[in-house]
Amino acid sequence: MTLQHTTVLMQQAGIRRLAVISGDPAWCLARAAVWRDALAGDWLTLADSALFPGPHCAPGAVRTLLGREFHHAIFDARAGFHADAFAALAGTLTAGSWLLLLVPPWDRWPHQPDADSLRWADVAEPIATPRFVHHLQQQILTDAEVLLERQHQPCRWPPLSDRPHWQCQAPQQQQAVLEQWLAISSGVAVLTAARGRGKSALAGMLARHNGHALVTAPARASTEVLAAFAGEHFHFMAPDALLALDPPPAAEWLIIDEAAAIPAPLLQALVSRFPRVLLTTTVQGYEGSGRGFILKFCAALPQVRYFTLDEPLRWSRSDPLERWLNQTLLFDDATAVTPSSSALPHPASRDDFPALQAAYRLLTSAHYRTSPLDLRRLLDAPGMQLWLAGETAALQGALWLVEEGGLDPALAQAVWAGTRRPRGSLVAQSLAAHAGLTEAATLRSLRISRIAVAAESRRRGIGQQLVTAARHAAADYDYLSVSFGYTESLWAFWRACGFTLVRIGSQREASSGCYAAMAMLACSAAGEALQQRAAQQLARDWPLLPQPVALPAGVVKRYDADFTDQDAWLAAGFAWAQRPLEASLPVLQRLAGLRLQPLPLLEAAIAAPDALSTLARQAGLSGRKALITALRQQTATALENLPGLDAEALRQSLK
């Protein structure tokens, strides 16, 4: 068997394969050079730096390749394995292609620090990722279709099987779906497909045939394929720009590409404004999960019809590379479960891969943005805990906890001052940096990162049982926290679980379209004191903030709005440290409200915090940065003139 002959057979069968090259760094490069010389092709290299002449892309820029096609590629994983980039690269390869995966020496690989861990493990230095690497190695060894070449060992070739010649059926499937769409008079069509099935191309065909369609998407750059097929009938508008027009533009179809990546409230508003709407979304892979999208959003739509494309465009249904990728990175959605009478929460061992696999699939089905990065974090990142409800074979619920806080006082003070922002500790650092509660970062806490309940098991109290389990898991910590996109129903759930609302952000989350909210549940006396201070701070600040959400009565209690010693400390952090203006607006408003002296610039910034560039021009300043400097100076002057306050001592304490 020769490499050339095997490749010819692959081309005829319409399949692609993975070839793993494992050994010392220089040896791996030498072997890859041999492959490049032996086979004609593009030989795209995905690596931090160019390894060979020809096309090259860094892992972090892999999305620039979406919609393009390549023949043969090399993925450099000798220093680290960027799973999302690997999956994206595989999706660009055409039939007859090899994907070369360069990895460290086989026996040393599980124990070698992985540079990619810096992206997802909240660590200062790369860590070894033995659980993920062992999983990769097992998938490589058990799949006979993978070519495995290890230094100092014989090469393992895939079997020479007699496969039928490939005849792509994707165009016929696309045409059949298009004809059904053109016959629709009103309602919503939902198109789901795995990557590489031509859904964007088909959406473009609809735009071209109809001639009166509008296209929107999370980003215009992701619609290149759709635009190519729509031709002169491609008319794009960003979702927010589209919603800003009243009345909406005249269009017979609104095509929303990758709809599951658009926040549900925006998506609902878009769907309601047009007579016919096409929603497309990816159902597996690194781009997202369509099952959760369908269950949560599409099920409530009137006149909704579902369509799917399952015939690949660039490779055959029996493609070994796609099968290996789906099995290894767990791209298939969770299967439906039959609710059982017993679903008592229990902790999962991180060495129990079947349980972690079931939990990951469940989380993927419920959260659009769950990706291989989360799989890596679950397997090997420090400070992770996982609680499960039900048996592994029919998992009903999962809750993911992340350790936070425990920062030393000096670092916590730097976070408060705005001069440091180390990795991790989302809620703990946010409460220190935005609410001004330094102790939130020094105390030890657990954050509920994700919680999911199988659709078939909802409304049975499983979510609250999982949160109760998390509360017990946090017994030796100071508090339990959660960050979520605020909606009345979500807050009702967390409130029923005993949480206290402590912060609401001023910007919408990209993933949910809702304003970020944070809540906590005290687990110690120190945690209880922090919770009371945080709730009081929110209550004092809430009437002075642009209120993006309507909170239920009683959530925010009334507190004295006088200027306090704590306010002076926070104002000093803005004046003489680097605390951000956004987090300082309420205390600055209370300071200005004392009316001890004219503060025209500060009062103007408080009145219109979203128009700082305009204010800077009006004040004759060079830009926003210069304006912030001037505001800090004006705040310092106000503090220095405040009766009974030792401003100089306050300033010195911040050094």
C-alpha cells in the first residue's frame, strides 16, 4: 500500500482521513515535509507560526477560513491542542484530503504542559491536560481508519477497503427543500444542519429566487457564502439596525443566518415583523447546538416548519474524519431521556469520563455557546466540580461549579482599584471592581457556571435539587454565586433557591441579549456580611442608575442615600486610582448632590454617561481619555474641599 494509492481511493470514495504524527518536534516536522512532497494539494498549516511555504493560519484566526475549501492540511499540536480550531480546520477539507495532526511523543504527551490551557484554565502558566489527552489517545487507537505514525514504531495504516464511488446528493436535497420554501405563504421555516451541509448556500438560493429578501446575522462577515449564492439579491442589515426601523423594511422573506447565536429577545422581535422568516442554525460542532435552540425558542413560534440538510457537500456520509471528530469532541446532542422516579444529585468524579461525557452533551443541548473549550475545562482545569441528577445512561440534570476568590489582600485591592484583573473569579472580581467590595475577592466562593435539566425532566424540581446540592458543596466556602442574563423567570428561579440579587450590569450580554445579573447565597458569617453589604450597595445605587430592567417589588429595599465614608472611599478610588467611571457613577452623583461647589463637567458626565465623546468635544478636550482624566481631577478637588474629610490621608492610602 502506498500513500498515493490510498489517497486516490479516498478521493474516489469521497472520504477524508486523520493522520497522527507523534514524536520529537523536529521529527514531526520532517515527516510532515515528506507528506507534503508526496501529495499535491493546498497543505494549509494551522500553527502559531508558519512551518512551511504556502497557506498558513494561526489557531486564533481560524474563523477567517469559514466558507473556504482546502485539500490537505497540517495542524500543529506539539505545544498545545486548540480543539475549536482543529474542528474548524477539518470542516474546510474536501474529499480525498488528509489532516495531519502533529503531537508530542506518545508517552510524554499526557504529562506535557499544554499551551492552550492558558485560554480556558484560568492559570498563569500552562498545565498538563492528562484526561483530555488520554481521551484523544484512546479515540486514535480504537479507530482503525486513523493513520498513526509514532517515532521509532511501525506506521499503522488504515484498512484498504473497497468503498463505492461517491456521488454527492446534496444538490438534489437542497433543491427539494428550496421548492418547499418557495411555496410557503407565511410563517417560519427552521433549517438545521451540521457543518458542511450547505445551509448558508441554500439560504442564499432562496434570496436569489425570491428577489425580495432581507438577510441578517450575528456578523456580516459570516454571510460570505450566503452572499455568493444570493448574488445581486443579497441585502444585509444588522439585527439592531433592522429593529430600529419603524415601520420595518418591505421584504417578503427575512433570512436569519446562524439564528441561534442571536439573543432570544432580539430574535423574537425580528421574527414578529416579517410575514415569512427563515432561521438557519448549526446543530453540532464548535459553532453551537441547535437542539437547545429548537426546544427553547422555536417550539413557541406559530406556523413553524422544520427542515434539515444531512447530505454533506464536500465529503461522503461515511467520512472517517467527520465520524472521528464527532465522537472525540462530543459534537452529537444529548439523546432524549425517560424521566425516572429517582434523580438524586450526586458529585461526579472527573475520572469518570462517561459521566462527564453525558453531562457535557446535556449542557451542550441547553446552552448554545457550549464548545470543546468547555469540554477541556471540565476535564482538566483546576477548581471544577460537577453535580449530576440521575444515572449516566439517562442523565436528567447537571450543575457545574467553579471555585472563585481567595485572592490575597494586595491583589484584591488592586482589582478594586482597577489596576489588576487576573484570570478567573468572574463574580468575585466583578463585585470588587464594580460594586467596590474588596472582600468579595478575598473570600472563597463557588460560582454556578452552568446548570441544565433535560427537556423531558423539567418542572420536576430537579434544578432546585441541584442548587441545594451546590449549597451543601459550598459549606466550607464563604458564599455561592451565579451570573445570569436577567429575566423575570430566571430571577424567580434563583430567588426561590435562596439567592440575593447583588449586581445588575449596564450592558446586554452578547449570548443572551439580557442584562448581566449576579446573585449570591451566603455560606459563612463573612459571606453573610458581604451579602448584606452588596445588597445594600445595590439598593443605594439602583435609583441613581439607568435602570435597564424592572425589578419586582421588594427586591431592592430603600436605604439612606447620604454620602457615607464608604462613598468617600469609592470616590477616592476614582479620583486617585483607576476605578472605572461606569462603576463610580452612583457615588459621584451623591458627591455632586452635596452642592458644596460647582462641578459642571462631572455633573454633565453623570447626566449623559453615554455621550462622553460629545462632552469631550464640547469641553475642548482631545477625547474620552482626556475627559476621564479631567473628571478624576474634578472629583479629587471635590473630595479635598469636603468638610471633615482627610483627603490627603485617603489619597496616600491608595498608593
